[in-house]
Amino acid sequence: MIADHVYSKFDVFRQFRPLALGIHESLIAALPQFDSTLISRVVANHCRKPRYVKSLARGGKRFDLANKPVGEVSAEEKKAAEQMSAPKPAPAPAAAAPAEPAGDAAE
């Protein structure tokens, strides 16, 4: 419910643009009808979505609730997002169990 409200009211969330640092505080002030802990969770969940992480990995400007630029994605943040969005290597196949040694054939 809260997430739906945030996505419908603020384009910056719908467009998955890099968010201004501390935007959760602005969002809490803009939505006093909702519990601040729940708003912080909505922001945290949004920031873990692959589409948002890819947006951070591109770097560039960060945006506030009005979709206005307010700062830049730092080189460290960009690098961390690139690492998070990089494809994970496939797990190594499990080593085959050694074959049981052939016992003496019964006569």
C-alpha cells in the first residue's frame, strides 16, 4: 500500500533514477500519514531492486522527490553497484564422487 502510493506520487521512484542521499527523510516529511519505519523500508526495498542498482551503476546525477538533480553518484557507489549488478559466476559443478573400486569378482 505505501509502496504503491510512493510509486504513483513520485516519478523518481517510478523511473528508477538514482535517489538523492537522505531521500527517506524527505519522503517521511512528504508523507506524514505513514509510519517512518515503513517508509524507510520502502526506500530500502526500492534500492535493492536490480533495476535501481543498474541505474546507480550507470552513474550520473542523483534526484530528489521533485525529480530535480541534487548531487552525483560517487565513483565508489558506482563501482559497488557495478559489482552488485554483475552476473554471478555459475556455481562449479559438484565433483563427481569417486567410483567404488571394483571388488573381486565372485567365482
